[in-house]
Amino acid sequence: MDSVKIDLELPEDQALALAQFVKRVGWAEFRQNAVDDKEAYLISDAVAKLQRAIADAGYAPR
């Protein structure tokens, strides 16, 4: 499978808000916005990677 690298620069307040959002969002929202379970799992995996990248940048809310 091919990969896509996304380089993103955000102001600190947006980085913190996004970190809070990905901490709070969960399966119910993924499934509600996906066409099926398979897509919901793909969304979940992508959000987890986003959450790790944000945390690695120093924005990991408790």
C-alpha cells in the first residue's frame, strides 16, 4: 500500500485544540461518519496516528 506524508504547521492554540479533539473523539463518531465498519476502523487507525504525531510535537493533553 502506498503511503502519504502530510506536513502540517499549526498555531499552538490550534495544535492544542486538535490534540484535545482527537483525545475525545471515538468509535461512535468514526462509525457514524463511515460507510461501514471497515472504513470506521481505517479512520480510527488514521486518527491514532495523528494523535501520536501531535503528541510527538509536544501536545499530548491528559
